[in-house]
Amino acid sequence: MIQPQTAPEVSGDTRTAPLLLVADPESALVQGLANALEREGIEVMGVADGAQALLQAGALQPDVVLVSASLPVIGAVEFIRAVRLTRAVPVLLGVGDNHAEQAVQALSVGATACVARPYRVPELLPLVQAAFSGESGMRRTLVVGNVELDVNAYQVKVSGRTVHLPLREFELLHYLMRNAHRTVTREQIMRHVWNSTDTTSTNTIAVHVKRLRARLGDTDDQLIQTVRGVGYRLVDKAA
């Protein structure tokens, strides 16, 4: 991981590898992410607060910036607003269960997308690679039947009507829609949505599925189907 005091002066035009600037107060979290991403050929620079992030965003011109919703000194929303005055760099917001309000505010001032925190390499890797290659694939919308999920706008619509979901239910729906028409096990859901290998908490999944069905108007359990003894499957009810 590149440290701020030794960061190279490399412009985006001559850089040969993607550079991700991570602003997060938890150094161990940043280091773990850096170790994983650098094995994928992505350089990572970590800073601990929003003031350092603003300085390094201007000096290094990273390909992507990832900021924690709990960023100190200069908050995430203020950081994004300031960056948007001068640059169009993709800015990802790292959010946890209690950051739904910050997610909405950050997206309204120009955040590119929200990602789960603790960070997950399979989620971050394609976003950083797409930004570095100049692809326009940063915008991701999933559609299954009458349900539309916009990953970047943190928005769900059912038959054109906006449905507001808490963050964990949003992530659960996102995972089910990415695997539409396929059965996913409870263990897979715990690993990919809760970032946990605890297989004793499957009742947590059932509670969230029940709430998600209610918000989506899935009164007959035909959108999110229970596969008894295995897990769940999301399908197009009209198919």
C-alpha cells in the first residue's frame, strides 16, 4: 500500500495500474483491502480522514476514491461535495447497516455508488478496473420482472414506484437479483450479504426476507420463493 508521505507523482495519463485512494479511519481494514487488491494489480493508497483525502485526491488524481461513511475531520458528504467541484473521479461510499441516511445524502451530492463496509474485493475490483479502463460500466441497473434496482443510485422501484429499503435489505435484494432464477443457499447469503460464515444465524435471513417481501408487495411469496431446507430463489413472477 502506498503511504501518503511516499506517494509517487504519477498522472492518470501515464499510470500503468489503477490507483485507488481509500479514506477510512480503520487502518487494519484499509491494509487488508490493500493487500488483497494489490494482488490483483491495483495500487492502493490509504488515508485516515477527509482532509488528507482531499489533499491526496488533488495531488495523485486517483482513478477511484473509496471513502468511509464515518470519515472524520471532513465527513464523507462534505468530501464528495468538494471533490465534485473540480473532478469527475468515481467516488464510492463504504456503508454499514446504520449508514442509510449518509448513503442517500452522498448519492445526492455526487457519489458514484455505495459499497458494503467491511469492504469486499469481488465488489470493488470490477468498479476500479472499469474506471481505469475508461469504460462506462460504473452504472449498474438490474431488472427482474417489475422490480428495478439501481446500484449506484441506491434505489429500488416496483412497477415504477420507488420503494425505500434499509441498507441490509437493499443488499439482500441486490444479491438475489444478481442470482435471479437460481437458488442461493442460506450459507451463501450469510457470506455475501452479511460477510459472515456464521451458519447459526439463518433466522436473521428469514426475518429480513419477510420484511423485504412486505416492502416489495410480494404477498404470495412468488417473487422471493423459499426453497425448503436450502435457501431462496428470486424469479420473474410474470415469466
